[in-house]
Amino acid sequence: MKITVIGAGYVGLVSGVCFSELGHEVICVDHIEAKVDMLNRGEVPIYEPGLQALIKANRERGRLRFSTDLRASVQPSDIIIIAVGTPSLPSGQANLSFIEQAAQEIGQAMNGYKIIVTKSTVPVGTNERIRDIVAKCTNVPFDIASVPEFLREGTAVQDTMNPDRIVIGTDSPSAGQQLTTLHQSLTSNIIVTDIRSAEMIKYASNAFLATKISFINEIANICEKVGADVTKVAYGMGFDQRIGASFLKAGIGYGGSCFPKDTQALIQIAGQMDYDFKLLKSVVEVNRQQRYNVIRKLVSLLGQLTGKTIGIWGLAFKPETDDVRDSPAYEIIAALSDMGAVVKAYDPIAADNFRHHCDVSGLIYCENAREAAWQSDALCILTEWEEFRQIPLSDIESWLKSPYLIDGRNIYEEEQLAETQLVYYSVGRPGMN
Ligand code: UGA
């Protein structure tokens, strides 16, 4: 099939590249010229394991192209995928202006029947709005479909090539059939449903995963008080198939470009329908509070933080990505800086992004993990990079001025700590908080 993807961000780029890998002819369009130039030089604007190799291979096979020209890119294709951003407005509502602009430009470029698919996360009713916008611009027949994306950053290629399920929301049986054919080599779990339910499946899925994280974080906070170990509690819970073992890792709360934005958007969507989504509001609040546990622990150890030097390991919102959007590290570092601490930070790959997107005055960027820990009054681990797990605790102990280690991601085990004099605080584990 001939496919055009509009928006070469995370979702658009990875989907486009993976469709080309499956043998389809793909054009990825983006209005940012610098990004398209980069891609045309074979460079990748995001860090995502495996992506660069697939881009190289499929450009060489002539199946993958990048362009800024939306009209010329839409016309040869049968399937147009909208994958532009839907950032949060100050109210928490999704900003649909990029979606509406894309719909209008597709409408103006229509030269024959096409299926217009939306992969961006959009509020219920948006696909119908896309249909209205396109229909105002053209008499050419077309169908619309909502095919939400469930990939995770850091494992995006693997998730796209091996999805748990594909959801296709459409009111056109023939479009449903064609999209089923497009995806059938990826999984047998293809759910064809109505458009509004497909839109809702995406929000409900992200809201549920965020709920699991806030739930286990609250259980961790209670574990700290009653002397239980949250990692063992989560392990024991996870064997129940109705609960499932994943997304039960306690820590400093979720971040990233999706959960914070999508939970707020769903609260807004419900609110517009006069429904107070109390549970999800609590999930968001618990997540906000969880970040401050790191600060509370530091204060309990060091007292006033003014003039104290705090080392930070990890700036990305999770490992294997350079994405710092809504990273818990930002709020924690900003709070430490406001409290007068001197903050030194190291991240294996996300430091440049943090410098550009997160404005924290006075933050000292370090070249390596040792430099961030060196002569610090305490060290905080905020992202569970494998590189940090490999560093012997005896090294950390010898680098620090005071032996305080706050592990926001529970990367060390009790046995490893037994051989050190480190005062170790983790999340929800007895004797270690
Ligand atoms: C998330 C979803 O997992 C994807 O299915 C979805 O497609 C994507 O959002 C999206 O809507 O585009 P992503 O934000 O890349 O993917 O990252 P996750 O791996 O889900 O992690 C999100 C946050 O939750 C991270 O900050 C992570 O540290 C945190 N987390 C995750 C926990 O604190 N505990 C856990 O057990 C799992």
C-alpha cells in the first residue's frame, strides 16, 4: 500500500518507518524543515533503539521518504495517517489546532478516494470533526478511522512491530477491512469498533496505567509506615491474572509526554460532560506528591538544604530515552534549587534536552556519574539507567561527602547494601526508607 504519515514526531516517525519495514511505500511529512533535512541525511531527531537502522535500510530500498510538501505527499497515497501532536492547553484540554490544520490541508489535497486515519491521541468526537473539515474542502469520497497508538518510548520499534492489539475505529466496513489487512501481519488481536469507542480506548488505557502507578506508589507509602516491602507486595499481587504484574513499580511517579497530558485531558473531557472524574484527579494528585518524597527524605537527613550539594543521577522521564517532557527530575531539581541547594546532575543521554527544555538556574551538568556524586552531601537516583546499576556501591560511598543515597527507583537490593556504610532511602521498603 502507499501510505503518507503526517507528523514525524515519535508516533508518526516510528509508525511510518515500521510500515516501510513491512514493505509499504511510505512518505513521512513534517512542517519542520530542519527535521526533514536531518531525516533525509539519514540522521534521527530522537533517540530510539533500532530506529536509525530501519530508516537507513528502508531509505536504501526506496520505500521511505521524508518531505515538507504535504499536498504532493498526500496525493499518491491510499492511506493518510495523521500523527501530529496534541499538546495540553493551560486548561489541560488537548490542543487540536495541529490536527485541524492537517485535516484542512488533506482536504485541499484530495485527488481520489483515501482512508484518513488518526493515530494522534484525540478527544472523543475529534475524528468526526476531521471528517467535517475534510468534507468542507472536497467532494472526493473518503473514509475516516481512529487507530490509536500504544507504543512506549524506548521500546517504540519493538512495540509497533509486536503490538498487544490493534484498535480500528471506523464506520466504514470496507475501510475496516483494508486497515485490518494492513495490520494483520503484526498481531491477531485486531479489534474493529466504532470511532468513539476507539478514541476512548486510548485515553482509558493510559488513564488505567497511570492509576496502577499511583496505586502502587500509595501502597509503597503505606509500606514505609507499616514495615512491608512494596516490591514483594507488587510481586505477590502480580500473579493474579486479573491484576497483572506490569506497571506496579513504585518510584517517584510517572512522567513523559503521554500520561500527564492524557490524564488531564480525560479529566477535562469528563468535566465538559458534567462528570467529575474523582478517581483520576486523585491519581494525578498522588503522582504530583510522590515526586516530593525525594525532597522530604533529603530534608529528614540533611535538615536545611541551603548550601548543601545534591548529586542527581538521571534526568530522562524513564531509561532508554532522551525525552525529558514532564520528567519528575525537573520538578525535583527545581524544588531543590529553590531551597538553596547546589545541584549537580548527570544523565547518559538526556542532558542536552534537559538543558534546552527545562529552565533550572544554576544547575551544574556533569560529564559522568562520578562527577555528579563527587563530594556531594547526598545522591538521588531519579532514572533507572542500567549504567547506574553497574556502578559498585563502594564507589558511590567513596565519592560522596556524606553517605546519603536516595534511590527514587529502587535499583539496589538489601544484600548489596549490607556491605556498605551508606544510609540508603528507597521507596516503600523496610529499613530502606
Ligand atoms: C505510555 C504508554 O505506556 C504507551 O502504551 C502509550 O502508547 C504512550 O504512553 C502514549 O500514549 O504515547 P511512555 O510514556 O512512553 O508510554 O512510557 P511508559 O513506559 O508507559 O512510562 C511512563 C512513566 O511511568 C515513566 O515515567 C515511568 O517511569 C513510569 N512508570 C512506569 C512507573 O513509575 N512505574 C511503572 O511500573 C511503570
